[in-house]
Amino acid sequence: MRIIFWGTPEYSIPSLDIFIKSKHEVIAVVSQPDKKRSRGNKLIASPVKSIAEKESIKIYTPEKIRGNIDFINELKSLSCDLFIVIAYGKILPKEILEIPKLGCWNAHASLLPRWRGAAPIQWALIRGDEFTGVGIMKMNEGLDTGDILLEEKIKINNNDNLNTLSEKLSILSAKLFLNATSIIEENINKNTNPQLIKQNTLGREITYARMIEKSDFKVDWGNEAIKISQKIKGLYPRTNTNFRGKNLKILKIKVLTSDVIKNEKYLFMRNYSRPGIILAVIENEGIIISTKTDPIILLEAKLEGKNISSKKQLIQQLKPSAGEYLSQIKF
């Protein structure tokens, strides 16, 4: 089948790669325009565009797609069977959805209709979901409201963060996309339509994964320890606090529950009246910080202007003292 691939970030690459290597023909790629992503304001191509250039695939990077008559007419002229969409970055309007003969298909990284929207992986981790997955849906004009062709569920592990879970779901999306095109092709040969599942028949709560904002990255030490841990995993590696006037990115912590604290090395004064206090420094291990509930131990972080450090190296770098206060970073 003749495919136009829509995608932008690194997350989209496994899906693009699997179609390039498949029996299908990727006749064009649509990606977001080059952006200033480094010092010197140098324009940098998206990861998807970079791969398409290496593979000599025709590339489109329109500034806008809605009402872009020239771009829409160009897409129509390519006589495409399928649009494959994964993390493109914009909602496709009706006049584009109607172009391919066999529809537009999207891989969404959640168990729909839970976490419709821009940041489903982040919010699944922030809210402490036990499971997530990928659904291949036929796109319509709504926000991730299309009927589902295929879906696969996976467990979110305790040590998963945004990077590790994104990688798993990216690879899963590629596998399901290829399976979906096989199903679509089989139905063409049988002159039937694929069996699709309406989201409202799945009995799941409808939730929305809004875009992550700058303020979301601040650690609120007055929150519950488990919620702080979930946020650090969900927004890895950008969650931050303020230490002695500098930005400190919090990369890895451990919640010290009552069972853990029974260990002799965690005998320290608790001070829950003021969350965000350094309660103790455990040699060769980490820094104990108070929260609204259980204390946490800071295991890995990155201080502004310094490299990532952990445990003993982190303690040597920060030289923290019991009683010091970590505040929310100020913008």
C-alpha cells in the first residue's frame, strides 16, 4: 500500500523505520517545520525529517495544515492509500482526513478513552496508573475519539519513568501499526470493512492528558511523597527544585515508608511541620528530605552548571546540611 507518514519526534522513528522496511511504500513524510533547538539559534530538523532525508523520501513541513489549499491539493495528487500518524503534533482537519482511500490511522499511547490528548504517557505516570498501552484508531475530527482497530495493554513497572515507558510504547506502536495494516489489507481482499471498537463500549473513564506546562516541573515538597515520586518519573528528567539559589533537577528518589525507616541507617529527626527540609545526609547513599507524608531520599540529581551526580558524588557536590530548606524554583 502507498503510505504517507505523519510524525515529528524520536518517538515516531520505530514506526517510520518499520514501514520503510516493510512491503509497503512510504511515498512521503509530513513533519513539523525545523525549529531553533540549540545555541546560536540554528535551525534543527525533526528526527522524522532527518530519517526521511537519509532514505530519500519526499518531505513536507508545512507551517500550517488547516486551510492550506496548496498543501492539501499536493496530498491529493499523491494517490495515497493510508495516512499513518504518530506524534505529528497537530490535529488533522476534516479536509485532510478525507484524502487517503483507506483512512487516517493513529497510534495513541494510552488505553483510550483514558488520557486523550497531548501528553498521555506523562499523565499515566503522574497519576500512578498501573497499566497503559497503545491503541491503533481510525482518526476522526475529535480529540482521540476514533474507533479502535487494535489495542495492547502493558504494565507500568515501579522503575519506569518517562524515558523508559516512552521507549516501550514507541516500539509497541510500531508493531501494532504493522499488524493493523495487515488487517486492513486482508479486509480489502475480502471486500469487507475492518471490525472496529467504539471507545464508549469499553467501560473506561474518559480523562484528558493536557499539555505539560512550565509550572508543572516544580517540585511541591508540601505534597505527598508518592505523588512527588510519580511526578519525577512522569516528567523525567525535568522536575526541579531550588537549592541555594540554583536550579536542582531531581532525577531519582526513593520514598522512605515506615517499613524502610526501621533500618538503623535511617534514624533521623522528622520534621513534618515544614516539608522540604533536609533531615539528614546518609553517607555514600543520599539526602533525606521531608514531605507532607513520608520523607524521601534523593539519590540522583543535576545541579545547575554541573553534571548529573548520584549518592556519594551528589553529597560531595551539594555539601548539604541538615536543616536546610529546598524551595520551589522561581521563574
